[in-house]
Amino acid sequence: MQTSPHSTLAASIIDTDELRTRLAASRPPRVAEILGPQSFASGHLPGAVNLPLEGFTGNAPRLLPDKSAEIVVYCASETCQNSAMAERKLRELGYANVRVYQGGKAAWKAAGLRLEASAEPNVSP
């Protein structure tokens, strides 16, 4: 059994500094929080859409219509498994450029970065 909480390939991991830089780029990645609506509404990464595992397969094409776009998935923290599961599911659905922000909301906040709050989860920005 692996000791790592994620079986995601190292090349598909994005860290806080790289994600912050990519979000400020002229063509930022699409970001998806893989937690429930209440967690999303209380605070999420800038520009993120809410894509919980429940209903994932049906909601992914609606919220992330461009299967060739760079997509970053994340959840609560490094120990959260949701983002790794979401990455696998997106790849199975034909998404080609999916990365995992393994540190999740905890790492984002620990870096002193702001979360956005929203009362309307599952709304594409």
C-alpha cells in the first residue's frame, strides 16, 4: 500500500506559487473545487467552479466544456482524496490537461492568499 495519499502523477501536480502565477496569466486555467456546495460557498479559490464528486460526471461537461483547456482541481488539504479522484474522472471523460493543486484550500490560506465567497455554487464564472 502506498504511503502517499494521492496516486496522481508528479507531473500533474501544481503548487501554490505556480497556481498563483497561472491565475494571473492572460489565459488562466479553469479551477474546480471538488467539495460540497457549503464548503464552496464559505470560500473558494479565485474564479473556481464547484464540482463535487456527487453528480460529477453529469456536471463536468457543463461547468468545464473545453476538454483541451488547462484545468486545476483541488479540495480541502493535502490529505483530501477528492482532487485526485476528480483528476482521474476528468481524464476518463476525455480531459487532456488536468492538474491537481494538492495543498488545496489549506495551502492557499497558509500562503496568505484570499478566498472568494459565493452564495451560488455550481455557477461557471
